Amino acid sequence: MDAPHASPEDRPRRKPRHRRRNTALAVGLPLTLTAAGVLAYTPFLGDDAQSTASAATAPAWATATADGFASVDSLGQNGTYGGRDGRTVTVRTLAELEKYATAAEPYVVVVAGTITMNPVGKEIKVASDKTIVGSGTSGQIVGGGFFLGTGVHNVIIRNLTIRDSYQGVWNDKDHDFDAVQMDGAHHVWIDHNDLRHMADGLIDVRKDSTNITVSWNRLSNNNKTFGIGWTENLVTDITIHHNWFRETEQRNPSTDNAAHAHLYNNYLEDAAGTAINSSYGNYARGRTRMVLENSYFQGVRNPVIKDSTAAIVQKGNTFAGTSGRNESGGTAFDPRAYYAYTPDRTADVPALLKSGTGPRSSLGTATTLAAAATTLTVAKDGSGQYATVQAAVNAVPANNPARVVIAVKPGTYRETVRVPANKPHVTIRGTGASCKDTVIVHNNASGTPKPGGGTYGTSGSATVAVEADDFQARNLTIANDFDEKANQHLSGHQAVALRTAADKVFLDSVIVEGDQDTLLLDTAAKDRLGRVYMTNSYVTGNVDFIFGRATAVIDRSVITLKKRWDGTSAGYVTAPSTAAGRKGILIANSTVNGAVSDRTFYLGRPWHAGGDAALDPQTTVRNTTLSAAIRTTPWTDMSGFSWKDDRFAEYKNTGPGAGTASPDRPHLTDAQAADQEVADWLQGWAPSAS
């Protein structure tokens, strides 16, 4: 358990610099392929928006959230979603565009038509919390662009053509006219644009700008195309994927002093017979750490170059007709330590990007398998549509409006899986005869070092992390097989198998296996409701292995107590961190057993995460069979907080571990029990398999 929660064992934790966050479009899919079944809304607009800047119905892709480093939580910003929470306006004039792009309030600004900058080279100073998106292919900015200054954050620029500030001088040093320039901005997503023929850069990411994703853009007819740096600091984290560079001479991109630069599935083309020839392709400068994978270089001179102080790790790239320097070396990082992604096959990149980059003209009729189908199939043997569960999750469209079932064929899938918040209505279902036949397993622990530095922390150790509402898991096993005995040198042994941080999570016929901190039942935020219903299932562990602040029911299930790594019997079943006024953990109609010594396990203890005295942890165990492993005084204190000051009780339990009511073993009265039924926890939600 990490910040904002502290570990139940109260061990010090190194706070990770980043937490993984939402992916947006299905990774590896162009914008046109993710729009079937889009939802629309028409926010109320005040009187200030009733001229030609009119109320607009924003398609779902206009309110999508970013993938890559722009999706990572840092600097107080949780992912990149632009103006999603604000009003939507359509603009047709420069005055309207500037008014809403620079406003203090969040907006989705839909550009309908061609807007010419005056004077030439004007760069509108975009404020935070904006989505600026073209309406079909009609949204064009001519003769200027956008500037994002220090501290500006949460900005999305999509589906626009930005062009023609060129002043007639190829290596122009007098006109700093960019399409998009960032100086100290963070959490910015540049996606599906056509950027070309500017006096200076098409994209400049400068002066410690970070958490940037640049995806599915067409960059062409330019000299100094895409520059990253202008700093001596090592701060910038940037993802560059699925971009088509054509007829661009230099900076494709040039990356100086980037802490983490992840480039994948880009297509760099120096076409024969054109007037513009490449001088170099991808360039890692200064102390940049770059991962370059599954990109296609065609005809490019010096396709990959690096300074002696920089690191480039290459994998899966194709070089066709290239010449000159092609360099790699040094140690970089593992992008999956920060976010999930699935690269496309390198051989598919040219065709995919030629058809999929730049603004899209029509989104309402295009479909993908993930959007159109109700079921995606995963199989290790290649007989399914995907070989990993995460690849199938990635294929679910952002903000999908209807249920998508990921059917996982029998086998052991050693991977981590994350279902981000913008992919609701997902079911992961094993197709075997038993929930033992399909296993998702990994072995990260809180203290496990991450490839990019730091450690995973408790919540980051999860084998499966669910952040999306209306999620279901059925007929499978989710496990964390971290070996405590072999890793005694690590400081954190908390190893989560399943973490939920969402509402309306339904777990049916699943096995959740681990040791310490097996099942983390959390909420998306302290003030958010997170209901979880688990039934016909099994949970195994030893220390605080059912914990968190969710409103959670474990019904008609088996809770199995497990000895610790050294063979001793001692542990705690639950560690709730419930907010005051909410329901905590309810175990009902279930069985608690296991091959452990008698009277060695507590039913629970109060976890005041972060020392928060305002919390009111709750566990109720009722109508459940308890083995002799349960202590005669089944509740205990934690970190200086007395269980007697919180909400711990039993009702009509049976078995050798049950006991009569006493001050050290409170029982609910019949009247109290009538208000602590399963339905009271679910609060009107009726879970059903789908």
C-alpha cells in the first residue's frame, strides 16, 4: 500500500515519480478505426458563445484522453484529457479561436473551416485544460500556430492542418514561426494532425516540457521538423508513435537531454526524386535516453545517430535503402514501467501510416473489430486475435459505450494487465472448464526495482489493475507469485494480485492468489464510491490480503489462509481503510479456512492510510464459517489506531473459529444486522454476468 495509502506493515516506501495512467485510443489503431458507436453530448453554453462560436456536439474522440507519457500521472496532473470537463464551442474566426483557446476555463474548441493568422507567424498562447480539434478535415490553421508556455498543462491538439508560415528562406533563423511550440508545458497530446511548410519547427518541445505524446501525425515539407530540448536539465518524458515524416530534412526528431524518449511505429520516408533530402533521421543528443522500436526508415540518410553521451536502445526497426550512420548503445529504460502499449508489426507501418495519419474526415461510420464486435479472443497458441490479455485491452476503443468481452483461452499468461479508466464495460473471461484453466500471473512486489528506476510500490505491483467502471472478471485465476523467501533483500514484500480502483466491479468465479496484500479493493479517489461484488470465488493470502477503501462484498466465497514464507502461521485477513460515512468490507455467507495453525489469524485491523484519523475503517463478517485458525479476539490494532474506535463486528458466524459476543468480540444485534446486508453495500446496483 503506497501513498496516498501507507503500508499496513508501516515500512518506509520510496514514492514513485510516476504512476501509470490511461491510454486513450486503442494503441496501434488510427483515429478512423476507433469511432463506431461514439457517444455525443451538447453542453450548455452561456450567452458569450452564441455568435459564430456556437454550441457544438463533441464526438467521443474530441473528448478522449492521451496514451503514452501524456497519460502518466505526475506534477499534480492525472493524465491528459484536455477540455473534456468544459463546454464545447465551434469556432470559425481567429478572434473566436483565440478567445476560447486562451480562456481560463476548460473548453473543447472545434475548429470548423480555415483560420488565417494575422500577423503571419502568430502563435496563440493556449491556456491549460483545452482540447483544440478540427471538424473533419476542414479545420485548418494557416500562417501560424500555437504556443504553450511555462506551467500550461492538460492540452490536446488534434485533427488539424497547421501550415504555411514559411517565409521563403529554407534555413530561416529570423522567423520563429512554429506549428506547435512548448516552453515548460506538461501533459500535452498532439494527435492526428497534418503539420507542414512552416518557417521554423513543426513541433518544438522546449525548456523542460514533459509528459508529451505525439501520435498519428503527418509531418512534411519542412527543414527543422521536430526539436526536443533547449535545456541542460534531464526532465522531458516524451512518447512519439505512429507519425509519418516525409520530405523533412532534419530534426526527425532531434532529441536533446530527454530523460525518457520512447519512439515506436514511426515511418521516416525520404522519397526519391523529391526536392527535399534528409540529412539525418532520429538523433539522440546530450544525455538523452531513447528507446526506438518497430519503426520503418526508407531511403533516409544517417537514419539513427547519437552523441557519445546519449543512449539509444533499438529493437525491431527496418531500414530500407538507408545510408550513413545507424547507431545504438547504452542503457535506456522499459516504457512498460510507465504505461502499457502494443507496437504494430514493423512491416505494416508504411501502409498503416499512409492511410491512418493526419486529420480524419469521417468518424461516424468507420469500425474496428474492437468497436464492432462484442468479443475479442486471446490465445497463447496464436489461435485467437491476440496473444496477450493486455493487447486485447489495448484494442478496446477509448470511452467504449457498450460491453466488450475479452475471452481468454486456457493457458498461463505471464504478464501485467491494466484496464484504464477510459475503457469501461470490459469483461475478462476465461473460456476453460474451470477457473484454474486460465491464469494471469506476474511477480512484482512493492520493493521490486522498476527498469526505469525506483520501485513499483504496493499498488503498482498488481498483476491485474482495474481502473475502469463496470468491469467484470469471470472464470479465471489472477495471481502474484512473488517469492518472498528468495527476495528477503528487498524492503517491500507487498505483492498485489488484483487491484480495483473503480465502481461496479463484478468478480464471479475467480481465484485471486498471493501472500501479503493479495486483493487491493480501492476507489478512483478518496471522494469516489467504489463498489465491488465478489461471489463464488477464492482469495488466498496471509497479511492484510483483503484491503483498501472500497465498498466491497465478498459473498459465497472461500478465503484461504496461507502460511508465511518461513513456515510460520500469523496474519490478518482484512485491512480496511474506509472513508467515514461509507461502507467498508463485508464478508458474507462464506468460509474462512486454510492449512495454518489454530488461533493465529485475525479477521482484521484498521488501516488508517497515511495516518488519516478521519477514516473510519469497517469490516463486517457475517453468516460465515470460521476455522480454528481465527483468534478468539479476532480484531487488533494497527499503527497506533485502536480497532475499537472503528467499525468491526460479526453476526451469526459458525465453525470452530466463531465465538460468543464480548467487549473484545462485538456482535451485531438483529436490528443492526438488518442494515448490514449485501444489498446495503451494493446501494441499488444489481450485478449480473455479461
